[in-house]
Amino acid sequence: MNKKIIFLVIGLIISTIFFVKIQSALASGETITVISPNGGEVWHPGETQRIRWSSSNVNSVQIYLYDPTVPESGGTIYVTPNNTPIAASLGYYDWVIPSLSQLPAVGGTSYKIRVQDASNANIQDSSDAIFSIVAASAATITVTSPNGGEQWQKGNAYQITWSSVNLMGKSVKISLYKSGLTVPVLDNIGTAYALTGSYIWTVPTTLNTGTDYKIAVIYDSSVGGAPNESVVDYSNNYFSIVSSASLKTLKITVPNGGEILPVYYNNTVAWETQGVINKVNIYYISETVPTDYNLIVGNLTNTGIYSWLPGSLPNGKYKIRIVCVDTSDTSVFDESDNYFTLYGASSATSITIVYPNGGETLLKGNVYTFRWTQQGMSGKNVRVALYQKDLTPPLFENVAGIAPAESGWVSWAIPTSIAAKSNYYKIAVIYDSSTGGVAGQSVVDYSDNFFSISEAVTVPPSGCLPDNTLI
């Protein structure tokens, strides 16, 4: 018989058998449908991912991963160990994804899953579209609260918060540490899914008070991670755990956002205090440089109110920041909730102090020339005031009388009655209604930093001892 005829007959027999099997399967209603992964997913080695399917009239199935871009069996691996069939009615298989080196094409972005009848390979289904198995980016955790400076009161509930990357489906635990301790004070405050990003914690009343606590959010083997696998982050700085009796807070009431205040007027800064706070510093913050804290007054006795003359500040948006400067409580502070507006500054007029501008030492009884520069002050007069560090009113409203702004100087003999103190004094050069200006308007500048006033140095006459007796 001709060889071509023989091959043709064999082909017809095989086709007939295949057709009969398909018809038989269809007649009996055997079906398999892959549900996931079904296209677009991104999986990573080491993860446990669920493969899901539905089936009808199928007893057991085998599962394969294949790369449709790789020809023949070189693009296929078994999913179940040793290609062991599993019950079709289960409808899922949890697959621990192997390393990239064990995958077809050593990992890639064009995989499909095929689920087929273990006894009839013609009954099968594959993912509708390709999905990816690629190396995961490094997992990270970032603690956002408490992150330093907070005061948490024993017995109260607070929200611990964090963000995470590449920890989908993973749990984390939360630990409490104290300075100097490598072992946590509380190893497991609680656990939560990493993606939730928060956990409500009621601070135990049995904890010791302290200002040196940190929170750690941890993913490791204790919450399902692999051995030696660890992702952790701590509070950036210490927070405090306090009792109700020792709780200290500052709360700015004005200006707290939205106010419109003139730069040439004495504006009220007010705040509320809880607990005993003796001294505070007050700063202003400009919207243009929100990370710079500019001192308005330092070491101020905490009365809950301060009269602030913005003076030479330009028009713009600002906040007030008040900080406790008692030795043990520098973490207690508050800022205006939102920005307020300063208006009325004139860019055409300005005063800039040249001397003394901070760091100098002036001797009591000596005469000094206080100098400044000015812009747009032709025909206007100014006065020079002397301020102390912790007193709001000036020590001297006018040290040397009224002077023309254009002159740029006045001379003053430092009174011997002034207290000798280091880095304690500033001068202000002021144009206001007291020097002929319009009521309610002013141009002012202060020494940039504090200067010192010291006792005069006495030199004995020639031929005398220091007590002025003759040699």
C-alpha cells in the first residue's frame, strides 16, 4: 500500500478518536473555567497565591503554568508537586510561587495558568490573558504616629499609624520600646494587616511614665514571615507616656488661622495651657519657608498672652508656634492650625539695624553710636528703644531722643544702673506716631540677635595700685 495512503488513514483514525472524545465530553457536560489568574495580575516569588477555577462533571484536575511565547513543553511547569491531580470540586489551589530561576523563561510578564481534566487533557481552560511573575521590590514600613514629641496619657486610647510597601496580605505586630532597652517593654501590643495602616491602642495604666518611648511596627516570622525575614520601622523620635496629673499641653487660640492682621499694630497672641509650664518661646512661620522657625520672643514667662508687633515683616501668610522651654518639657508645643494673613507692609519703606545687631558687648558708662540704614524714610523721624530678652515692654522707650531716619545714627551713654547681662538685650529703631507718623502705622527693625552689657573696666591712674593708692 502506498505510504501516503497509510499516513492518511492513520491521521483520519487519530482525528476520529479526538473528535469522539470531544463529543463525548460535550455530551457528558464536562467543563473547566479558569477564574484567576485571568490576566493582568502581578505576582512575586515567595508569595502564596490562590489559583481558582469552576468545573462540571470533572473528578480531578492538573494545573500547569506556561509561557505561551515559549514553544512546546519548554514553556510549561507543573504547579502541584509531581503533577499530582487534585479534586476538581475543591475549586482552588494555594500555590507558593517558586524562585524566578525555576520558572519558564526565568520569570516574565507573559504567563498563563492551564487547568485540565486529569483523565482527559482535551477538557481544559487557560487564563484569558497573560499575567506576570516578577521580582518584588523591597518591602518597607514607615511609622507615622507616634513619631516623636507626642504625649500619650495612661488609660487613653490613641491611633498608631504607619504606611507600607509590598506587604499586601501580610500582618504586622506593634511593639513598644524604651530608651536604652534592646528588649521591648511590650513585645506585642497587637497585630493588624499591614495595608490597614492603623491600630487603636489603649495605653496601659500600669506603664511607667517617661519621655523616651518609641513604637516599632514589625513584619517577621512571628506574624507569618519567612525565617530571618524582617521589615521594621521605629518612631523617628521619642514620645512621652504621662499620667493625667503630669500631662502638659499648649493650645494656640489666636491667631489660629484665617485672621487678617495689620503689621503696624500690636496683635494679641493667646494660648491655653494644661499642666505647669513656666517658660515659652514664641516663633512665627512664613508660608514661603514653612520649615524655618523665627523667634519673636524667648524665655517668656507663660501668662497665656503676648502682644506682638510684626513691624517689618512683609505682607503674607504666617503661623505662630509656641514651645515650652522648661528643661524637661521641650517636646510640648503647638502651632496655629492654619495660616493667617499679615497686611499693610510697605515695600517702599524699611529700616535695617547695623549696630548693635547681636553678639557685641557694651560697657556700662561708655558712649556708643547706634547705627542703621533706611529706605524711603526721607523727612521722617525715628526713635531707638532698648528691649530685654524676657520683658515685653521696652526697658527704655527712647534712649536718645528723636532723630532723622536719614541720619542713620544716634549716640547713647549706657547707664550704669542697667543690669550687666550676657546676650540679653536688643535695640529697636522705630518710626511711628510718637515720632510724627500716622497713628496705627509703623516701620521698625530689631537687632537680629541679642547683645551683652557688662560692667565698665576701671584702669587705675599711672603710678597707682588698682585701689588707687600710690605705689
